[in-house]
Amino acid sequence: MAVRIENETFYLETENTLYQMKADCRGVLKHLWYGAKTRQDMEYLLDYPDVAFSGNPYDAGEDRTYSLDTMPLEYAAEGVGDYRISAVSVCHENGSCVLDLRYESCRIVPGKYSIPGLPAVYAGENEAQTLEITLRDAVSGVCVILKYGVLPEYDVITRSAVIVNGGKQPVTVNRAHSLCLDIPYGQWEWIHFHGRHLQERVPERRPLLHGIQQSSSGRGTSSHQQNPTVLLCRKGCTETDGACIGAALVYSGCFQTQIEYDQLNQTRLVMGIHPELFCWELAPGESFYAPEVILSLSDTGFETLSHRFHRIIRERVCRGKHKLAERPILINNWEATYFDFNEDKLLKIAEGAAGLGVDMLVMDDGWFGRRNHDDVSLGDWNVNAAKLPNGLGRLVERVNAMGMDFGIWFEPEMISEDSELYRTHPEWALRIPERNPVRGRHQLVLDITRPDVRDYLVGAVSRILQSANIAYVKWDFNRSASDWYSALLSAERQREMPHRFVLGLYDMLERLTQAFPNVLFEGCCGGGGRFDAGILYYCPQIWCSDDTDAYERTHIQYGTSFFYPVSSVGSHVSAVPNHQTGRSIPIRGRGVTAMAGSFGYELDVNRLTEEEKEEVRAQIRAFKEFGPLIHNGKYFRLSNPFEENVAAWAYVSEDGRQVLVQGMIFHAEPNMLRSPLCLRGLEPGKRYRSREDGAVYTGRALMDAGILLPKAWGDYVPVECYMEAVEE
Ligand code: DGJ
């Protein structure tokens, strides 16, 4: 049993972890433990000091040692004497903001709960159990239902919360975090993933300082600047040693992760929708559903944690026929042509690519309205006849005739002021009355909280998808959102807009992915500005970054790999000098880097030399052969490119018999020994033969001593080594 209750103590057990909590005699739900399986009631760890200025609930009588401000709580509420960061804040009709949450009931349900309108981990009845605990504020009747999805075999626990107005008066929810996790002991550090456009998900590790540390987004998207994932780790935790906890929010909008290190050196982590850009009016009888957090814990370092997140996201967040299927190798025309293309140019690119073995042509931005520049036509989703005089259908047919599939780009949530749509429906753009809106890339954001806007967009995208044999959609979003106001909502509800926007996005994605189950959807937001588990529920891959420079990509993909599986990372070989950095990296190095993802090209293959074309052919052959190992194998970070002169990673098959090492040595070092690179995840007693030179090594030698990296001559030298276990 994954969930059991013994002596009022809840035990949530996965293969390697135990999560424990208890409702005490006053009905307060205390958090007792998240860690290794101890087979122990962990309540003995709780201490009750009499801490001045940490008050006591009235029903504790004269007991000055019972304080909500000092004890580990399962879901901390505002206004009841716990002065740390809270998970939930609800304001009542009389203006007071308090929830005195006490245990009311629980139920255990087979399978994994789902969340109406929101993405969430899904699982079979035999794979998961759900625990629901209802806490109630007696005065107002407001309840919080805490939901726990326990997936033992995945070593994952998911959490979510539902706020139910069970009272007679309306209330306002000002904060409804998905996760509250108290860790009363130990010295912890945190790692968050920050960045900017063209440089996403840079890991930053810091000790916890007393007070509050935060990573968040207020941009309407999960953002390039901070990712909705976080790691807590013990000091000294490494890839392979030490305790760490990972949390990934399954949400694509404004979020907040806060960690408080309190007066008693206790740690509290909360995570959920950003409360500064949120509130929700709840009439009596109504409920609010918070998004989900995926939680896992490892006592063998980050690697184990990453493997768990990769697996759960790939197998139980991503959906549809493409989630585990081999992904097409695609060629995207964006960096080859930008807006300057027509049917002829596309066909030439397609022809060249087909000859090299590419599976799909993706027509990027610029095919609709009068879109010759980025200041026009968003919203007008009809084919530009000047560029495609024979229509989309004919273009697709000709591409299909070359043996290639066809994909297309959209940016549905946006509108250009210079568009037919804006001239007809200026009120559909997000805009605050009497104020000028903020422009981003010259464009405005559509009010997709409105059902009529969503219907228009789903209709427009559907018409295009029905008009030709389209196998792939790239769904882009090229600015941060702002001007949160909708004419359809009352003044009190305007702060619901950022969350309603995300619900609107999910509604459209759900409708379209259900209506077009064969189409592969790839998420995008100026590269990786909306790279999160929420999007992956609809789109099994996301364009990882607009930075296609392979050196930069080794860093971006390293940071991305802590939570997200390789198959989710859209990654292409582009031209040199690189369009973002001016750097020139030989094509082999660009190839191995782009293969660490859902692979493709982003250049005009006709401009390659014969030698480069031969290399592209070889890359495509390699990806066709190794793609299943790359996407289904376990991924190992073998170096830290932020600190070392090499970026190296490996994929090891589930049975430990195949290993592919790839990477890049950044700079040649003169007069120096070749460095060894230690592998991981192999069978120590097995012997592995290198395909390159036939040399045989024991797994133990490969892991303890390593392979020698090639001698670098010049910069950005690729590392490639494939080995298979020898039949003994
Ligand atoms: C941003 C994307 O990340 C690019 O790949 C490209 O699709 C452009 N938008 C098109 O506007």
C-alpha cells in the first residue's frame, strides 16, 4: 500500500522514500518527515520550545510551547500566528484574512487524481494512490483539500490543493500554493534556474540565508528568467552523493517559489501560482483548484532525482501518440530565411534536406497575412498568396512527394495592431481602458480568457490544419504578457486574469491536441521561455532556446537536464557564424550537441559544402540509430560545462548494455595530458567494446578510471564514443 494511516499518522511510501504527517489532538496537520524509508513514526523528532514572540493558538490554553510559528506544518495558512511564509491566504467578507485549518477527514482513492482544466501527472489505477485530506476553518466553513498522488514505482509524490468555500459568504483567495514543505532539520542549499532570452535555465546554487529567498515569474509565462523548478540539497550534495529534493510545478504562467530559513533554522518551501498576480473570488459552494507540483527525493545526489523527473515527465506527463515515439528529424526554415521566403525557396530547402535524409520541413513565421516583418498580421491566420501562390495544400503535397512530412508555425495568443483581426476586434487585445498597452516585439497579447477569442483561435488553427496534410505545429509566444484586464470581468475579478489566461491556453491546447491527435505539437516561447511540465502535457517537445550556438547550447541543455527529459528538448544544428553569437563551431560539434534533444536543422542545407552535407548524412544516420537510446536511455551529466573545459554527457540503455558518450571539448590545451572522463550507470562486471577502435574495457574501469578524451586540436572538438557490452 502506497498510502496507509496508522495511529492518526499518514504514511506515503514510494520505493525509496517516505512522506509522513499527522493530525494532532487539536486537529493541526503537522509535517513529520520527507526522506528515506525509516519504518518509524517520526513524531519523536518534534521539539516544542517556548519561543517568545511565537504565539499560541487559543485552544492551547496556557501551553506556551505549542506554537504554529515553530512547528512543521503541512499546509501553513495566514493569520493564525505562524509568521513564516504561508501557503494559503483567504480573506472574508468582513475584511479579515485568516484560515484556522484543522483536520476534518481523509480518504484514500485508487489511482491518481486529475485537476479540472489543468495539466497533471496521470497514472493507471494500479500505479498510484491518491490521498485526500480535508482541513476546515470552522468559523468560515472554508475547506482546503490537500491532494497527494503517490506513484511508488516512480518514487514520486505529487501535491495539489483545492480551496472550497463551504461557508455562506463569498471569500477571496489571495494565495493558494500547490506545495508547502517544512524541513525542520539540516543545513540546506537551493538551486534555481535563472536566465534570459537566449540563455535559459542557468543553475545557481546558494546556501539558504535567514529570511526569504525567491524565484518567480510575473510575465504571464513560466519565463526565460526563472524556471518553475527548484532543488533543495544538503551542503556537499553532488551528482551521485547526498540528499536532495526536487519540485517541479506543472504550470505555465506566473509562479512563485519561496524558501524561508526561519529563526529556528528550519526550512519552509512553498511553490505555486504567483500570489502578487493572483486572486480568486469564491462564492459559497465554489472551489479553486491549484496546479500540481511533482516532488521527488534522492539520497544519492542529483542524478537519481533527474532520472526520476525525466521518467515521470516523459511517461506520465507527456501524452499522445508522440510521447514515446521516435521524433521526426526536422528542418526549420527560420534561421535560413527569416521572413524572406516563398514557395520556391522552401521547396529548395526541402529538396536539399530530403536528399540528406531529413524527415520533415517546418515552415516557420511569415506564411500568413502580410507577414514580411514582425510588426504585422498576427491574428490573421490565412495563407499569404504572394509567398505561397499555389496555396498551402500544394506546397505540402510537393513536400510530401519528396518523402517528407510538413509542419507549420503559429503564435495564436498574439495580435498585431496592423492586422485584420485587430481592425475588426480591437477589444480582443489585452489592454487597460484609457491606458496605452505595453508592446513587446511590436505586438499585443490576445485576451484568451474570453471564450469567443479562444473559439476564433481554435477555429483558425483548425482550418489550417484541416486544409493540408500537416504533421507538426510549433506553438510560439514571443513576448511577456502585461495589461491584465478583460472587459468581460468585474473589477474584483481582474486579478484573476493571469491565471485565467493560463487556463485559456490549456483549454485551446486541449481542444486542438484532442482534435488533431496525429499532429506533433512543439511548444515555444522565443525559445525556452515557457519550458515547463505544464506545456509538456500538451506538447511532448519544446524549442529549448533561440540560442542555437552549440557552445551555448551545451550550457542551456545542461541546466534543462536537471528536470526535463532529453526528448522534450527541441534542438537544431544551425549555420555558422552563429546568428546569435557570431561563433563558428565545426558541424560535427554542432551535431552532437543538437542530438541531445529532439533533433533537427535550422539552416539552408543548399549552402553547405559537399563535405558538410556528408557530415549531415552521417548525423542523420547516427540519430536514426541512436535516437531510441538517446530518448529512452538514462541520461548522465558527466561534466559541468560551467566549470570545466568540457561538456560531456552519456546515455545508457535501461539494461546497462549500451552507452553513448557525447559532448564537446571547448578549447585546446597545449602541451597537456588528455583528460579521462569517468562514465556512470554501467555494469561494473561487464566488458564493453568501443565501436570506434574495438578496444574493450570493463564497466568498473570505465566508471572508476574513465575513457581518455580525444586530444583537442582547435576549439569545440566533439566527443563521441559508443560502446556495447560484449557477449561473454
Ligand atoms: C521565436 C522562435 O523561438 C523562433 O524559433 C522563431 O519561430 C521566431 N519566434 C519566429 O518569429
